[in-house]
Amino acid sequence: MPSESSGTSLPIRLLISVLVTVGVVWLMAAYLDQYFQLTGSPAAFVIVGALLTLMNLFVRPVLAIVTLPLKLFATILAIIVVNGAFVWLTVKITDMMEPALVTLRIFGGPFGWIVVAVVFGLTHWITHRILGSQARD
């Protein structure tokens, strides 16, 4: 869909969106009928396409705001899991080394792993921000 800066008016952009959505509804009904079934007259495609477009226009922004805490939680959880995986790999690598040289253990069960992953993640983020801003100067 053209961007706002392209000069295309809102009614034209809305019409294009409806037409594309109607086309996708028809394609899904025709080729993905094991998952998507639409019955009725040919007007049913236009009705469903227009409804989906209007839902995207009015309901999606509200849902985006309502689900923001969930998105934030999921992002934080993913960051913790990735950092936890790095710490786990580091522990496994150090386990293969001579114990007199290096031994790494994480205590405290899952909470200990979360604390360690968060601390390393924050340290990496702060370091990246500091070094990244110096590189731009």
C-alpha cells in the first residue's frame, strides 16, 4: 500500500486496501479451502474483504495498545532466554576445560539463571550503547 508521502489520497488507499483484501479472500476461498471457507454470493467476498479492512483500520490500533504489555513481556522473556543460552553455553565450554584453570557454576536454580542472564544482558546493552555512541562521534 502506498505510503502517506506518496500523495495518494486516503479514499484511494482505502479502496486499494479493500480490493487487495477482497482478492486475498477470494484466493484463500479458492485455493485454501481446507482451511478457509466462504459461502454466499460473490458479494460475500466484498463484504468479508471490506470488514477485514475496516477491522484493520479501527480495531488493530486498539489491539496494538491493549497487547503492548504482552509484547513487552514476550520481548523481555526472549532476551532473558537468549542471554541464558549464552551463559549455559559458557558453562558447558568451561566444563570441558581444566578445573584447576576455570570452573563456572550458577547457583540459585532458575532464579539464579535469570539474575545472571539479566545482569549479562544489561551489561552487554550498556556497553553496546556506550561504544556505539562513541563510534558515531
